[in-house]
Amino acid sequence: MQSLIGGAGSGRRRLAAERFPGACWHRLAVGEDAAACLEAQGGGEVLVVDGIADWLAAALAKTPDDDALRGVWSGLLEGLAAAPGEVVLILDEMGRGIVPMDPMARRLRDHNGWLVQAAAARSRVVCYLRHGLCKQLK
């Protein structure tokens, strides 16, 4: 598994398209699990998964218990990490900037940070993108 991490407009999708021109792209839908996501791979070698922050925001709204929510996104990552073929995650960086006053926005930011850390730990390759520049961290 690979993780491409960066903020809005950082170049993550462009980099994935350049590195994996024949990849199958899948936008994670609300409520989807790893199995549903991997169906989109359709036997291809590379699956690029996008929309994880939106998926997480929807899961936050449905799951008030933080431990239960950690179990949900942890299960998603475990399933994707065990997939045959390469899985490339497009992940959002939310840790730079002003901390939101709204408790739900802070909760999303916290869970996103934990999810990105967990994805990076499970990934063979981790790249951070900023201003169109890529730095391979792992």
C-alpha cells in the first residue's frame, strides 16, 4: 500500500495519475468498507482510493463513539492493506492551520490525523506533497 498525503491542491491526484497511468480510480462512498472498495479494482494491478476525508466525515456523523469509529476506519485500512495488487491512498492533511472552534470539526481533524498516521504505518511508501512538490518519507 502507498499513501500520498497533502492539503487541498497539493498535487496528490496528479502524482498518482503520473505514477500509475493505468490505475483504476475509486472514490470511497459513504458507508463503504474495504471489500466494496476493492471490487472497483476489477482485477487491475493498481487501485487509487480517494474521498477518504469525506467518508470519514460521514462516519463521524453516524458514530458518536470515538473507539467504535477507530475500529471502523482501522478495519478499512486493514482490508485495503491486505488487498492483492497495489492500493494507493489519497489522504488529506488537516493538521496545518487554525484549529477549528466547532467541536465536530475538531473531531474530524483529530480522527483524520489518526487515520493518516495509521495508513502511513501500514504503507510501504509514504509521500508528502506540498505546492506540487513531493517528498518521499518512507
